Amino acid sequence: MRPRALTKLTLGTAAAAALGLLATLAPSADAHQRPPQASAHTPALKRIGYFTQWGIYGRNFQVKDLETSGTAAKLSHINYAFGVVGPDGKCLMGNAPGSDPWADYVRPVDAANSVDGVGDTADQRLAGNFNELRELKAENPGLKVMISLGGWSGSAHFSDAVRTAAGRKALVASCIDTYIKGNLPVDGARGGAGAAAGLFDGVDLDWEWPGSDGAPGNVIRPEDKPNFTKLVREFRTQLDAYGRSLPQRRHYDLSAYVPTAPAKIDAGFEVARIMRDFDFVNLQGYDFHVSGEKTTAQQSALFAKDDFSVDQTVRAWLRRGAPAHKLVVGMPFYGQGWTGVTGGGDGLGQPAAGPAPATWTAGSEDYKFLKKLADSGTYKLHRGQRNGHAWLFDGTTLWTYDDPTVLRAKASYVRQHGLGGAMVWSLDGDTADGELITAIDRGLTRR
């Protein structure tokens, strides 16, 4: 069983180091640079959800669940997490950390867990999650599937891979070959040339982070910033060329997951230049504070004074040249938790002994479990400024998270300010009836 090791934890204990830069972004000093209001010509809002490769194991979250919950009908894109960039600087699938061909396309899915109700056969070239996603697209015309490359625990080799023009060309070509052309390694009857052709509709770059600290052990270089720009250009060039080569020309989407901290933005992203090649970017809208910190705090507030927030993130990217309609706001389907909280009050901003016990990883819990805590009567629900965040506190343990009320407020913010849509990490955290994705959908459509 794969642990949920590639979660998108991004600020960690280094969050406080970047807070000094937020003085220039505080609402009181920057009120004249509010996000623009939506125009009558705002394009359709995106609804993007990450599907985790490893969620099929302990969580038993299958692709079919996106159909039975009604979630798939409310999505424009599914980001499949994650594709692996290997030490050779190329996309790989096989015997490497983070790669799981069994989950991707080898595992036979029985009829009960299949989107179309038909079990996989022994001689199918494509099975597993990939085949189920293909079936899901057939049931939901217009739904796109993106391959997300990297992730928090999978970004170690990006810097080495993109140092030279030759390296960038090789990396991009290998990723297009594997995912866009669908040329998968042969594993018995599975895989082979074109086995997954037509499944993926684009590439999502999850390099965390060019030019600044990510997971321990990641290579970081000052030249990551210009090299990232060149990598984006190479992806755009090769994707467009391949799309034009097809009998029926097509456009492949290109996106990225990008940070909230101004220091990380400035260290790794030439914003105005990369946004020309991206169809959209997914803004980090969570992990503003994490359970490894010594003091409880909000992890995903819409508004916050002198602190990270969704609003601060949006304005930071706008100021650096990003078009509003290309900014997709990330929203969490999980919470950050602390235990041993002292100091009384509502628990927020108080010392804590450590991360709260949880189902899978201490300090991180899926919404569907937090909902049970909220309904138990043991915890009291608190809300922050303008319903921009929520937290549960029982006097000892605190969980900060987004519930439907918060998500509707954030979705309304996206719609009102002409932004590109909403992205969620991750779909397996929702309830069986898709409570959270429904709240986002209603907020984006005024329902």
C-alpha cells in the first residue's frame, strides 16, 4: 500500500520566514489593487480536482466514485497525481519512488468498481485508473484529464533536468511520449505503443518549488527561475506541434501549481512571461500554516490581516502580471490539526504540543472525517472573517478546514472577481455524495 506521501504540503515551518514580505501586500496598504470585477465576457469557470493515484488503496477511493457521487459532472478537469520525473531527467513509469504502474494501468478493475459496470479482462492493453478515467470521460463529454508532474515529494529532479536546452527538450519529449501519445511500458498484456493515447488532455507542472525550498533533499538553483520559463515554453512548443500533427488538430492544456508566498513567487517565476504559455495556473490556497508549527493558525483563509490568504495570493499574482482569468484558486478538502492546545479561548493562535492524531497522517485529516467531528457535538465550530475560514475546537484539539459555507464564499469570490475557477486537493477527501464539490459548483454558478 502506498502512503499518502506526495501531498501538497508547501509552506511548512518556513512559513514565518516569508511573512515579512507580506507587509507590502496587506489589505490596508493595497486596497487600490483589489482583484478586478468579472466582465460579461468572462470565460467558463474551471472546476479542477486532483485524483490521487494512491487513494485507491487505504482510502478505497475509486474513479467510479467520481461518477456515483455526481462529482464528475461538476468538474472541467481532473489532475492525475502524480507523474514522475526520474533521476535521468525524463518522465518515467516503473521501478522508481512515486511510480505505481499497477495503480495506473496494470491493475484489473472488477465490474463493481468499474465506471461502465464491466470488469477488466486479462488481455486489455489498458486497465487500472487510466482505463477508468477513459470510461469516465466517455460518460462525461467535455471532461479533461491532465497529468500532474512532480508534487511535493516528486520534485527533486526538476532542477537538474532543465539546466540545458537539450535536457528540457528530452524531458518534455519523454512526458509527451508517455502520457499524451500514451506509449506505456509493456507489462504482460498491458501497455505498449499508444495504449493510453487520447486519455490525457494536457500537462500540469507541479514543481515545488523552482528556486526555493521544497521537500528536503530537493536540488535548488538560482537559475531555476529562468529555466522554469524555458521549460514552460518547451512544453507549449512541443504540445502545440503534436496537436497540429494530428488528423484533427487539437489544443492541449498546460497549467502549473504555483505558490502563495511572495518570496517563492519571486524566486522561481517570471510571471508575465510564463503566463503567456499557460492556459491557467492553480494557486496554492491552503497549507498557509501547517500542523508542524508550534502555534495553531488558519491554513486556508480567504481573507487574513498580515498573514497568508487566498486574497493576498491572488493580488500577489495579479501585481506581477498574471491575467485574472488564468488564476484558478486552490481549495482544500482536508484540514490541518493540532493537539495539546493551551491558552483557552477559541484555540486559534495558541501554543500546541504537536500535530493532532489522524486517520492517515498526524496533523492532516480528510473533510469527510472532520464533518463527523463537527456533527458529534464534542467540538465547537468557529468562523473567521467573512466566513473565509473555519475551525473546530474541543478545548484541547483544533482542526482548521473548509466546510461548504467557506467554499461557497470562496467560489463567489472567484466569480465576482473574474478569476479562472476553483481547484481542489484532493477529491478523495469529500463525502460520498460530493458535498464539497457541490458547494463550489453552486458558488461558481450562483445556485
